[in-house]
Amino acid sequence: MQCSSYPCKRYSKPSKVDSFITYKNVISDFNKLNNIGIERFQDELNRKVQILEFLIKNYNDGKKKNFYCISVNLLNLPDLEEIMERINKDIRKLDLDIIGKTGLIIGLIESIAKKNNIELKLRK
């Protein structure tokens, strides 16, 4: 069932605090969905899930799961694709342990977030 108004009253004023995931992009995500349609939006979400699963499976030093969840939620797909390209082209080939590679990936994510004025933290 769809709401009779857009955005739904429940989401017209998103929370200024976060729980286990951030609500910072609720309105912009609704607007994007409205503009590009559900199929394209779902395709983007599916690709983001693939990226998140890859990062957690391959570059989680035991402490980065939440960081990756927030990052994938807040960064746009082209930036995430750039991160994946850099991982596959450069970072994967380095002779470093998981902690070293994870550190490089975190730095890359933080650099792209900073360039886009995105704070990768939950709001309390």
C-alpha cells in the first residue's frame, strides 16, 4: 500500500539521531526513488549490497562492519564503484596483511567521504 502523500508523514521529518544505521539520506533516497523509478533504485541498492558484502567478507579486521554499513549507506554508487576499482586495481595486489589493506581501504573511503562533505558517523 502506498501513502497518499509524498513523502509519507512518518518520513517527512527524518530523525536527527540514528539507531544501528543512519537516517541522513531518507529524504534524498525517497526523492531519488521517485525520480529514477523503483527498478533502477533497486538495482543500485542491490549493487550496494554486493559491495557491502564484499567489504565485510574480504576486508573486515573484526572492527569495521558498522563502518562499512554506514559508508555504503551514505556514499553514492559511483563513489563506491570507484572504491571497488581502486581495491581491485591497487590494494588487492599489495603484499600487506588484512589490517594493512583494511587501513588503506578505510583511508580511501574517508577521503572520498570528506571530498563530498559526508560524515561517516552515527548521530547520537
